[in-house]
Amino acid sequence: MTFEFAELAAKSCFSFLKGASHPEEMIEQAQSLGYKALALTDENGFYGMVRAYKKAEDLKFKAIYGVEIQIENSALLLLAKNFAGYKSICRLLSEGFKDQPKGKPLFTRKLLEEWIDPQNLKVLLPPRDFPSQDLFSFLRESFKPSQLVTRSFHPDRDQPLKKWISEEAKDLTKVWTFDPFFHQQNRFELFEVLRAIRNITPLSKLLPSPNAEHYLKPLSFFENHSIPAKWLRCGIQIAEECEFSPKEIRYRYPREWVPEGKTSMEFLKELCEAGLKTRYVEGAPLNVLAQLKEELCIVHDLEFEDYFLTVWDIVRFARSQKILCQGRGSAANSIICYLLEVTSIDPVQMNLLFGRFISRERNEAPDIDIDFEHERREEVIQYLYQKYGRHRAGMVATLITYRTKSALRDIGKALEVPVETIDLMSHRASWRERVLAPENQPPEHWRWFKLARVLKGFPRHLGQHTGGLILTADRLDEISPIEPASMQNRSVVQWDKYDIEKLGLLKVDCLSLGMLTCLRKAFELIRVHENQNLELHTIPADDPKTYEMIQQGRTVGVFQIESRAQMTMLPRLKPRNFYDLVVEVAIVRPGPLQGGMVHPYLRRRLGLEKVTYEHPKLRPILEKTLGVPIFQEQVMKMAIDVAGYTAGEADELRRAMGAWKRTGNLEKHAAEMKKRLVQNGVPEDFSIRICNQILGFGEYGFPESHAASFALLTYASAYLKAHHPAAFLCSLLNSMPMGFYPLHLLTSSFQREGLEILPVHTECSQIDHTLEKNSESLALRLGLRCIRGLQKDHMQEFIQKRTRGEFDLYIFNRDERAALAMACERDQRREAYWKALNPHQNTLELSQDSSAHFKNLNDLEHMFLDFEFTDTSLKSHPALLLKKHRWNYSLPLSALRLSQDLSKEKTSQRVRVFGMVQIIQSPPTAKGMFFITLEDETGFLNLVVKPPVYEKFKMIIQNQMALLVEGRIQNQSGYISILVEKVHTPIHSGQIQIIQKNQKTAGVESSPLPIRKFY
């Protein structure tokens, strides 16, 4: 007998921590088993709908979309018959989430009556969580539900269900379901572990679950079990009634800012014409006008006018509030964005590829990213919520998924793995060790690691995107349910940016960028203290002093070129103009590195290699990068002009490169590109490098337009550091957390370059760091904000009273007063600490007759206390103090070389150096190499550690605050590094004692904690 079956109650991993399979796995398994349809009914939302839809579309399988909700401690399933039904469910969910704690919607009978129409929705009762008699009567009379029936082969579940359907639900239509929470039986173990994680209880302490049978079973099940045929037919009939598909979701852009009597296109042209007069005071060149005409034509044909006007309105608001902002990404390829002042790059002058931004072949909404000051972006977001309303505006979600560390931790706790073992494995995962690889699995942990591998990638909970917003002309809560975010005054839709893109919905990225905040604050300080009016667009171009600083690699604190890798490149590339900075920003990325393009470019840049072109058609594409492809746009142009790609094929390549790690087709695209290049006369070795470069772009895509937008801020921040270092550092510290380096490294670096930095002081410091006039120069005074544990409202009240002449320390609580004493009173800090604990004294200074006596601290002990309470120390460098007071090695100090002396050493000369660990990196493109930056009292020490050396000394490298290493000098065009051969072990490892972070009796007790806690 042939059986037909449709599963109407499937759950996936998007029933967070309940389902044990991905939506795609459920769809694929149902299709392979011969089911007619499968309904995805995750709890409280359509979180996995788009993924199920795309998989079902690929397999040409019928997917049905619904949800399961809880009402009065009972479960209810709702299936969308049509688009109207889907919209009703979205509204119901949005109302249920409103004004409720995150993730805990509340559904009432009133809401059900308002939003459930049996004409558009199918209501089902699950075979569990049965309603009370009163609720059941309400549901039966109002919505005529059907009853789902299953068999768990477990008396605790089967007997109550049998009793329910024979007594209460006997008159309801019965429909068979497996009530599946996973696609195959082998996922039951993970399902049980998820239940333990959800309940924060070890698995051994939970009663066994009756759900072992709740997976998608083959149709042969019905041959062996007497399931009434009408139950199966009813399921097929319901499936046939449910015709809704996500492809029916339609989207319209907002357009209320278009003046009455004008079309959107007319208004956009009017704004562009005004932009021409602003951007090109002496008249727009003909090629600019031609580019504008072409872009406007494409925008009109694709009906994107309202999209551009939406973005223009956002930028207009920000500028009206004096919030620094700048568009980046592929939007910089558009002359329209330039004229609307969304971007700051002239795409015609830069010869950028508009087709990467918008094309007729692609026919999809472009994606514009706008950076705002990170401290003021919320003003922009709240403006959009107020303008469009909560029902028309929502943040894009982001999925917080399990990674190696979190999977190991949660499953380890559920399986009662010893905490020490969990910590050890998590520590190894933090260092990018392949702890889940089969060859690295100890036999006793096989089960733990096996489950962690499966759990990796599962959604843990829903978060919010960093800045993606969906704005609609119609109701957004009829496109997706809207729920409150954990952050106050934020609400989110239920899909992430990849799902949004698949549905063709518009997303405007309102991103935050700390450097914009820093620049605005620096301009204000320069205006007040140096009487100069600087703005982003008035900074002098091509400043020699700025480029000299950049070429020397003195770029700590400078946007985008402050990392170790960038500072390695600067002395070799020696940027001399703006386009050199564009290349510099983009070249230290996985694409060019993996493609082997960096060294050929450098050799040609230094005149060590002749500039050649592997094919005549490559010259116009690669001329400005010396015949070496650096940017994604160049790869796309090669695909079209040399490899013979159609516009549609090139767009698929663009998508693959732009999707970073999420695409599974990048290898296919790279191989096809190589094949076509060779067929068209490009040498195979060059084609292979292009192929590798494409794979590198999958790790981190960096188009030329994006690099150009960032290079503007790179130059601005470098100019400020070169000419206004005090104002720049003050603004940088007042904008933290941001950037690449912590407070102590920034202060020590700027001190070495001659900037005077004054310590925090109760009588002089404000909350923020400030500038003080000191003889002929400006000095930086550290603010109260750098003292750990001070509450902002207490600091504000203290400053206000101090301004009026009232010095009231008792605004602060006891722990805050103690922190103030330890941070501000360096000479007698422990005495001041005890004084601060006295409830009857309002000063930190000791009287002459004080009975408190402590031994004097040395400079090293002072340094540890500085780091304990302020995260920095302004006196002697920690490396110098450790060598002076706590030298812990058999090697004499006279054997060491300082950073400032390494340039005098010959290449391959063996040296020994000692410094504080600042950065340890091992990029994916480094093939296991580690790059370590140490800092001694004279500057940075750049270490290169090969994999065998790292493996030999990794325990020291991973756990020591300072390292003594031995190796050979490498000098590449003025950039000095040390190829490490040996890392010395301290005589008494862990000898250095430091003060505990939360210690109440500071200066009295100390404990051998990991030294890296502070440094």
C-alpha cells in the first residue's frame, strides 16, 4: 500500500535550545523520505523560515510555514494558509512580544480573537501541553482546531494523549504527526543535552525524555503500525490548503519626504543638480555629467529613487545635528551618493566600478553602509524610530551561534566534565587550536567532542545587528514579527542580514565608528586650545610631515594602519599620496595576501621588478596598481574584459566574494575564473594567483571603494597625530573603547614621542581626559574615567561640587574612595587608602600624627598598583622595572638588546630581547605562523614565530606577561623583526606577584594570578 504523508508540526534549532536539527536538514530529510510537505512551526516566530524556504525551493519541495505559541500554559499551532494568514500571525506575534521581557511573549484570548481568522489560518492542537477545559471550549468554538495525534512509545506521554482524544477532543478532526524535534534518530542525544543546557542542569539530574521517537520516520512506519488512513488524508488536505510562500512578501520604500507635486525621480534629480554645484564649484566635468545621467537612468529603471532619498534623509538629519558621518562600501562607487553627500569619494575621479553597486542584471536593492560617531549613532536610530514608527522600522537581527568555546563549555557542563578540563579546552580553542579535530580527541572525551562538533553553528539566541535597519512604507510588522531587543528602545525583526537579502528587503546600515567620534572631539579641542578651525574637509592634503610619520610606521592610534601588519608594511610601501593610502588600507588583507600579490606589488613599488602585464587587456585594469590586482573591482573587471564573463556571471562572482565565509561556492568560482583566464591567453601561474586571491576575498572582502572611504579617515587621523598629538590622544582616549590598542600602550607610545601626560588627580582631573597648557606646549591630564569602579553619576556630582569649592569625597562609596586614594595619591597611596576607609575624614592626605605606618613601595610595586586601578602607568616602563627589580632569568641583562638599537644590527645577527607582550596574532593566511609584538622601554619588538617553535614554547607564550626571546634579525626595507629560535623559561615561573583585581585590602595581600590580567 502506498502512503502519502505531510508533517505539520516540525521544530528546528530555531526553537532555541529545543530543536536539534537545522531547518534545511528537516526539509531535506522530509523530501528524501517521500513526504508531500513539511510545516516548520518553531516557537514564537519565523526565525528559520527563510532558510527552510530556500532549501525547499532548491529541492522543489513544499514547505509550510507556521508557529507554535503558548497560551495559558497550553500550546497552539498556527499555519499560514495564505499571505493574509501570514500577516495575521506576524501581527499576533508582534503584539504578544510588545511590552514583555525579551523572549517571553504573552498571548491572550483577546489577541487570538483579533488576529486569528480560520479563513486564512489553520489552527492545530499539538499532542501535548493540552488546554484546560475552559480554554479548549473557547478554542473549539472560535477557531475549530484540528487535533494532532502521535505515538511516543512511552506510557507517560501516550496514555494522557489517548485519554485526551477519547474524551475531550473526540469531536475534533484528527491529524497524524511525528511531532519531530530533530530530523534523524541520531540527534536524540543532542536533543537531550540541549534540554540540560536549557534547564541549566546536568543531564544526569534530569528525568529521561519521552521524546526519543520524535524524529522524521520513513513512510514504512505506517505499514507496521495501525494509523487510521483518514488521519493521514486530513494532513494532506491541510497541506494543500496552505499555499503561502515567502516569495509573496513585497516591500515598498518609504517616500514621505518627497515634496508635494513632485515625483521621487524629479526630487532626486533636483538634489543631484544642487550637489553638482556644491561638489564642483568650477563646473562639473563632462565625464561626471555622463556618469550621473547613466546612474539616474539605471536607478529610474529599477525604481530605486526612494531608496536613495531614504538614505539622503538619514544623512541630512545627522548633519543637521552636527554628527559626523560618512558612507562607505560599494556606495562610494556611485556619483549619486557623492552628490547627496552620503559619501566623500569622487567615484569618477577614482575610476570606481558602479556596476559593483547597482546593475540592471542584478535588479536588487543596493546596500549602503553609513558610519556615524559611535557615541551619537543612537540619536540617528531613535530619529528613524520616531519618524517611521515602531510598526515601520526595525533593526535587523543577528544570530548568536555556538562556536567552539561556547559549545565545549555548555555541553561540558551538561555532561559534568570537570571545570578544569573545560577551562583547558576553552583556553586551547582561544589560541585557534583545532581542539574538535578527530586527531585531537582524547578517548575519554569522545562523546563531549562529538556533540560539540554538531552543536557548533546552532543558534544560541537572537541578537541585534550592529546597525542594519529596515524601513518600510507599509507595516513592517506584517512582513516579519517585531520583538523588543535587550537594549532599551530597540526592536528587531526575526531575520539576520543574509535572510533579509534573500527576501529582497532593503537594509540601511547605520554603523558606528569610534574614529569619527575621535575626530569630532579633536576638532573641538583644537578650536578651544589652539585657536584653529579644522574640519574633515578642510584638513590640508598631501602634508609632508604626515606622510613622513606614516612612512616611519609611527602610527599607533591612527585609523586602519596601526596594526602590527600595517606597521610592517608602511616602511616598505612608503605611502606618498592619498591613493598610496588606499592601497595600504586594502593590501594587508586575506585576498591579496593569499593570492601572493603583496610581494610583487612591493617589488614593483620599490623598483626591484619591472611593471608588466600578463595580457594586453589587463593594462587598463591594473595600471594604477602596477600590474598587480589588489581590489575586488579589478577581479570583476578581469572576469568581464579578459575571462569573458557575462554581467550576470560577474555578479555571481561579486556575491561570492562579498559573502565572506558564508558562501560554499567560492572554490567553484575561483576554479572557473582560472580556467577561463588560461583559455583567453593569461599565463597559468598568474591565473592560479588570481584563483587564490578570490579565495582570500572569501575570508575578508575589501573593495576599492571601501578602502578609499577608510583612507580619508586614515589620513585625517594621521594628520592630527602629526600636528596636534595632545588633542588627538585626548580625543582618542575619550572615545574609548575603540581602536587596536589599550590605554597603557597608547600613553607609553605617545610619551616616547614627546607628549607630556599628567596623572589623574582629585583636584585637577575632570571626568574625561583634558588638555592643560604647560609652558609652550599642551599636556594631557588623565581624567577620573580611567579609575576603575567609579560610577558616572558620582563623578558628575563630585565635579559639580568641586567647581563650587566643595571638596566632598563622601559622594563616593567606600570602594570608590579607596580606588581614588590608590590612583591619585602615588607617594603615600596605601596610607591614603586606609584614610579613605575612615568614615569621619573627607581628605586623602594623612595628618602628621597618623598612626598608620607602611613600608615604602618600590617603583615596580607602584606600577602594579597603577595598572590595578587605572590600567596604565606613567612612570618607568614595566619592562625596565621588571629588569630592575624582578629579573627572573639566568641570562645577564648585559646580553639584551633594546628595540632602538636593532636597526644597527646586521641581518641574521643573533640577538636576545625582553619586552612586555602586547599582541599575539596568527591570521588564517599565515599558515600557522605567529606574530608577536613585545614592547620594551624604547619601542616595539616584532617577533616572527614558526609553527614548530610556537609548539615548543607555547605554554610560556600563552601565559607570561613578558617574554625573553632569542632569535635572528630580519630587515625588510627598513622594517626590523626577529625570527624567534628560543623563548627562555623563567627560573621560577609565576614568581611575580600582583594585586588581585577586586581585593579589598590593597597593598596588604598579593596573589600569583596570571600576570596578563593587567598587561
